[in-house]
Amino acid sequence: MQVAINTAVFLSELQKGTSQLTCLQKLVGTDINAVEVRGEFFDSATRQQELSNIATLCQQQHWTLYYSVPDTLFTEAGVNPNLAAHLTLARDCGVKALKYSFGTLTTAAKNVAVVTALKEQIEASGIQVTIENQPNADGTLATMHQNLTWCRQQRLPLAYTFDAGNWYWIDQQPEAAFQQLQNFITVFHLKDIKQKETVLLGDGTTDWRSLLQQLTPQIPVFLEYAIAPAELPQQIKLVNDVLKQQASS
């Protein structure tokens, strides 16, 4: 098991206009096995070319490539109409998985024809689609458990990204959420939080080591918070040490 990197770790550089490709090139030689790029940091005019270049880098480094879509999967009208375009982009650029926020599960989304079409669309694409708990009313523990249970009952091929930090913004605790949602988790986004601010691992109140120790080895763990370049190697090592211990136990 090795830690993975979401490009949010390079937030300050991305906000200054540095490309995600340039940021990821700085990770060559580090002890990671996957990266997740963020849709909001691509220029729409050059996104496909940059993503293709990132895919080439990932192939060279033996990294698995994930893509975070800054949108919800379920909408008031049903299913996000841009899903097909993102699935095509993912397929063309070697992306393993797309991540969306869950969104609002309305009557329209629960329509049998809509559910059937969504299932067929995802299965035909060969791309993993994950949904994430968001820090709003749709992302409370009770709502997430209910909606994830519904997805499983409908046999929708949706994976679940557990974001350890998002619970704090809606005054809920990740440890309690983890216990109830553990059986749904397929991807883990790791953050440590103190007074609703993201901090370095070990500086917040999240019992993150305990959570990682309860994950099965096939679940990727992504660092997803801004980290100063000088601090990044240590944060990677902290998580890898826990994951390696878990894998050997």
C-alpha cells in the first residue's frame, strides 16, 4: 500500500497559474502509486492535451490516474448531463475513475428509466465513477447512508469516496461517519482538521491513523489538502508508514 496524491496539495501553485502537469512532475521518484487531478484547474482550451500528457507521465511512473469533477452526479433534474462527455474524456486519456459529489437524490433521479440508463452508461464506459460526501445538507451522515444504501439496492455501479475532512464543515465527526459507511468506501480522501481549518497530519483532531488502519489494502488513500513543498515528503512518509504497517499486520 502506498499513499496517493490529489493535486490539491499544490493549491498555492495552482492558484498562481502553474499547470497540474508541472506540479505532478515534481512527484517523480516519490513513494506514491496514484494521482488525482482536479477539473477546476484545467484550462478548457488545453485540458485534453494536458490530461493526455499527464496520462503519459502516469504510465511512465506506474501511477493510476483519477479525475475529480467539480460537479454533482445527481441533480434536481436527474443525472448530470455532462457525465457522458467526462466518461469519454476519461476513456480517451487513460483515466481510471471520475469523482463527483453525490448531489441531490430527487424523484427524477430515482426514475427507473433514469437509473437503468445510468447503470448502462457507466458499465459501457469501463470507467469507475465514484461519489463523495459533500459539506452540505446532502452530505450529512444520515443522508449519505440512506443514499448509498439506495444505490446498492439499485445495483448502480457507483463507488464511494470517503472525504474525512468534509464532515467537519457540517459539524459531524469523521470517525462516527466512518463506522457507519465503512462497507461502502472504495476511495479515501485524507485530511486532518483543527477548528474547521485543514492542517498538517497530526496537528488536528482527526484520529486518522485509526481510520487508515481499518481500511482494506485495495482502498487508495489520497492526500487532499494544501501542503508546502518542504512539508510534502514528511506527510507522504507519515501515511506510508501507517499503510505499510497495516499491510504487514
